[in-house]
Amino acid sequence: MEAVITEVNAWAWGVPMQVLLLGTGIFLTLGLSLLTWRKLGFAFRLLLGGFKGQGEGDIPPFRALMTSLSATIGTGNIAGVATAMTLGGPGALFWMWLTALFGMAMKYAEAVLAVRYREQDDLGGFSGGPMYYIRNGLGPRFAILSGAFALFGAMAGFGLANTVQSNSVAQVLGDQFEVHWLTTGLLLMVIVGAVILGGIRRIAATASAVVPVMAIAYVAMSALVIALHIEQVPEALGTIIDSAFNGASAAGGFAGASVWAAIRFGVARGIFSNEAGLGSAPIAHAAARTNEPVEQGLIAMLGTFIDTLVVCTMTGLVIMLTGVLESGISGASLTASAFGSAIPGGELVVTVGVVLFATTTMIGWSFYGERCVVYLFGTRGIMPFRVLWVLAIPVGAATDLGLIWLIADTLNAFMAIPNLIALLLLSPVVFTLSKSYFSRHADSVKSDAI
């Protein structure tokens, strides 16, 4: 069964999927006349200016972004970047940047459509995301796509965002501090359960308190390592760009990589890191308290920028500057080795990062899965889902999850397909709403190019 799932997974995340994802991002970026790049400064002013939003919704726009980031800033920022650079060479980081630049348009479009086509359930909560903008935007003919997304979303979360995450925490705490897996599993179950049983408002409040602190702390530690090697930064950036177009030769434990490997693993890891195009983040943004879909879209696209162009870049530069890429190790161990070689006890940065990032991923994704369940079964499915989500955490901490990871990985790809179809078919709606918004706010919005 594992061999079959491996083959399906290789197909699901093969060249056609990567072309579809990157192609959709390029199409939307050009269709929006580079709006996601030109209005980046304005988007940051909305975020940093304490933008609270006005209108219907469950949570402020900032908290919607933090909820989204809680699910996307995860172990992929630590282990995923290291894996991409090990398999694809330093050039993989360049292709991660490119994926993020075009992925911003997908994240923007997802949030615009999520707010435009969201619904209010019978408990008063707001639900949105691909399943709703497929049904309400494309009509009954596409009902199979909306149902498929909701089904795959509800199932995938138990793998990639729950059991696998608790397993990662149990492993790192067991290796570093000899904490028994059961202790880790039960503690995570209590913490995550206390948050998600309070619903989106408690999830958003927790994410707003934890995510900025953990992201800033990780970036600050990375910046310290980079500062210690500041004279090597130009050379490292040159190597990254050269490797992206010319490949990387073998050296030490590093096996070398072709240009295609850099593209393949850079694009794949970039997508996994920021989830642009997968359709998960708009579920959180649909709950934002706003009547302006475009404003939430601008806030949403910052998630991709922060996740990949900031956090992943920091990880990649730390690996490059400390010279551990040729050590022959990979994943989180490579990142830990990089920090440890630059700062005494630097391995703890990765340990703490994995614990915090994995925990917030479990919390953020619980809301995604819950909204998928609400779409399929109504609000009566909320409490059973939350209970199952919490109970699965200690199971994940104790189990070898290789097969579950593969299955969830495949389900994640199956989530992306209906979402990308919807983004392409509903792109005229995104273009029209964007043009209308900036026409109405022409006097107050400048073209901020960065």
C-alpha cells in the first residue's frame, strides 16, 4: 500500500501540478497588472497601521492573518528549506523566492473570493474558502469540486497538520531532553484542546499572541547568525543565484544538483511552506471582520511574503553562511547544525522552533478542518471534529507516521486541484473587484513599489 501511495503522491506533486500552481500564480499576477507587487507597501501600512476592519465577521483582519500564519509557519520553514537545499542545491532557495512572488497573487485572490462568497452558519459564525466560492461563485455544476475540496481538507488536516506535527514534537523533545512520547502527547492534547474548544475567537487570539513573538524571535536569531558572517553574504547570494541557473557541483556530503532539481524542489518546498494555491488560508481570512474583500486580500498576501521571503530566506542564509550544506545531513538536523555551529547552544533555537511552530500549526489547521466539516455536515459536526482532533494528538506522538504522511500529502494535492480551477475560472471577479476598489480609493492609495 505504501508503494502505491508513493506512486500516487509522486504523480500528484509531479511536473503537471507544479506547472499548474506556478502558472496560475503567473496568470493572476499579470492579470492584476502586478498589483500584488505594486501595492506591497500599502498592504504593510494596512497591517502595521492597526487596521481593524469594519463590517461583518468574527475576528479582526490582523488576527485572520495571524491564524493563517499559525498554520503556514511550521516545520517546513526549518526542515523544508534544509531538505530543498540538500536535494536541489543552493539554487532551490531562489526558486522558492520566485514561487512566493507569484504565490502572493494566489493568496490575494483566495482571500478576495473567500470574503466575497462567504456564508454565515446557523450558529452565527462565518464560513468561507474554496468550497464556498466554488459553490456560490461557479454554481451547482461545480458542486463536485466544492465537496471534494471539503472532504480532502477535513481528512488531510489529521495527517500533515495534526498527527505528524505531534510526532515531530515528540521526537525532538525525546532526542534533546529524553521526554517520553506519552508526556509530550498528553501535554499537547491539553494545550491544543484548550485553545480549539474555544472556537475561532480563541484560536485567533492565541495565534495573535504567539505567532508574532515566535516569528520575530526566530528571525532575530537568524539575523544574529547572518550578522556574524556578514562579509560572506554577497558571496552566498551569488552562489544561490548561480546555482539556480547553472546547477550545483558535488562537494563533501552534498551530492550536487541539476538546474531541474533546483526548480523542482524549490517550487515544491515553497508551495508547501506558504500554502499559496492550496486553498487552506482563505478559510481563516473568510472570518475577518471586513466588508472589503480587496483589503483582506492585501492582508492575506503578506502571509506568503512573511513565510517564504522572510522566514525561509533566513533559514536558507543561515545554512549557506555556516557551511553545513556539505555535511551530508538534511532536514531539521541540518538547520540545527547550522545554528549550533554559529552560536553556543544554537541547536535549542531549532528545538524550540519545532515545538512552537508545530503546535501553532495544529491549532491553525484545526479551524480549516472544522470549516470543511461544517460545509459537509453542518454545525452539528463541529464538536465531534474538535474531540477527534484532540484525541488524535497523542496517537500521532506514539506512531510511526510514514504512511499517514504520504496519504495526507496526496490529499493536500487533491485539495489544490479544485481550488486552482476555481481561481482561474473566477479570476474575472477578482480583477473586477480589485479595479473597483482602487478606483474608489484612488485619492488615498498610492502605488507603493518595493
